[in-house]
Amino acid sequence: MKVAIQMDPIGPIDINADSTFRIAEEAQARGYELFYYTPDRLAWQEGRVTARGWPLTVRREKGNHFTLGTEAEVDLGDYDVVWLRQDPPFDMGYITTTHLLERLGPGTLVVNDPFWVRNYPEKLLVLQFPDLTPPTTIARDLATLRAFRERHGDIILKPLYGNGGAGVFRLTPDDRNLVSLYELFTGMNREPLIAQKFVPDVSNGDKRVILVDGEPIGAINRVPPVGETRSNLHIGGTAQKIGLTARDREICDAIGPLLREKGQVFVGIDVIGNYLTEINVTSPTGIQELERFDGINAAGAIWDAIAARKGL
């Protein structure tokens, strides 16, 4: 297969943690042809979706993990698979790339399906499953956020389209910073905020469950540092081996058919205690940690699912 990968600059990535690198590595091992470009090099040109980038070779050598061929402009319609893998923020630049990639013909499979990536951002898709999530409100109105806090006392407040744990605050009942945080966030953009009832089980970890074509293949646990609410690995969270519980499988059974139907091949969901908190479809991570803990080929499972969708 000919594979194009739309991602952030490849130079600074951590080859022992980056899921896109692992996906490219597995594709190369299967003999697939790789082409790499950054989102700013994607274009629509008189009926064609094009990208300016480079043929790509990857290797697991820190500091020497890739080689680029001669820069070229390609028609992405000539590729079997295009990966949508740049990191959020899920802003208008990100949304525009989904519109352009959506214009590719049926012969090119975009992973994950850009139409549904655009319509199912991380913190909004969970609203379809209120019985699986902690009490949640999405609002820009301060009175609504105040009322939610009065009902639930201990809450998490964060930007609706944030990522990586940035801007996530826990407000305990005696915390007086709600108005200040509201003023800070609303002064930066016109987006709503999301508030959720705090789930104390987060001290035991925030579980990342990996689903491939709607089926769970495993999970890792991300434990926050002492004195920290956030468990994101890049801000000091610790990854631990963990299995899937009956509740995890119940959640996956509920959401899996929808993910499969909408072309969301590689998804990472976040589970705290018994609650689903996010469904990550834009650029999920966690497969390298899962492979190390469980001894499975998660990237291989992803490519098997893609090959099946391509009829190969």
C-alpha cells in the first residue's frame, strides 16, 4: 500500500512513546510505501487534494529516527491510506484539514474518517452516552457553571477543545477561583467550558483503553504525580500495566459499534473508576506503552483492520 501520514514535525518526537512513529514503523515492516507531510502543506488545487512533503524511512534509533527523500508535491488521491495524525488543539486549522481530506475519493481511506473526527471531538462524543459519564455540563454562561458547582461541590473545569491536560483545574468546595478562571478562559476565546463532577478514583489512575475498529485490545493505567490531578504522561504521569475490567468492556460494548460504523479505526478512551470521560479520535496515543506491557502488536492490529477495510 501507498501510505501518506499527515502529522506534526517528525524531528522532535519521542520514538519510544509516539504512536504515529510506531504506526509508520509497522507499515514500513509490511513493505508499505511511506510519504510524510505536515498539515500546513496540505492543499486543495483545482479539484485535487495535494500535499507537499517527502518519502519517509523510519528507524528505531534515537536522534537518527528518520530519513526523508526528495521533496515532492503529490496527489493524495493516488494513495491507498492517508493518516490524519496531527495533535490538537482542535481549532479551525484542524477542522479545515478534515474538510479537505474528506474530498478524497473512495479509493483513498482516511484514518480516522475526517467527517466523523470533525463531528466527534473528544469531549463532545461522550455526550451521546450520559449513562456512562460523570455528571457534566458544557456552558459559557457563568451562572450555569456556578449552579453546576453548587450541585456537585468538587468539580473539574477545563477548556472544551483543550488537549494534553492543559488548562485542567480541580475546584474543591472551598476553592474561590471559579470566577477568576472563568474570566481567564473567556478572555482567551469564545468557546464554552466543560465541567465534570470530580471522580476521586483518579488518584488510582486514569485508564487509557485502546480500541481498534470498535474492539478493545488492551489498556494502560496513567497515575498522576503526587499532589497532581492530571495524569497525562507528558506532564509526569506514570504508565502502569493494567487489565480490562467488566465495566471497561461494558463501556466498549456500548460505544464500539458507533466507532466502527463511523470509520474511527484507532481510538483511545479515558476511563476513571467506572466513568467514561473522553473518547479520543483526533490523535490518540498509548500503543507503545500497551505493547511493552502486554507483549502485543497493537500497531499490527491497527494495520490489519485497515487492510480489512481495503479488502486486502
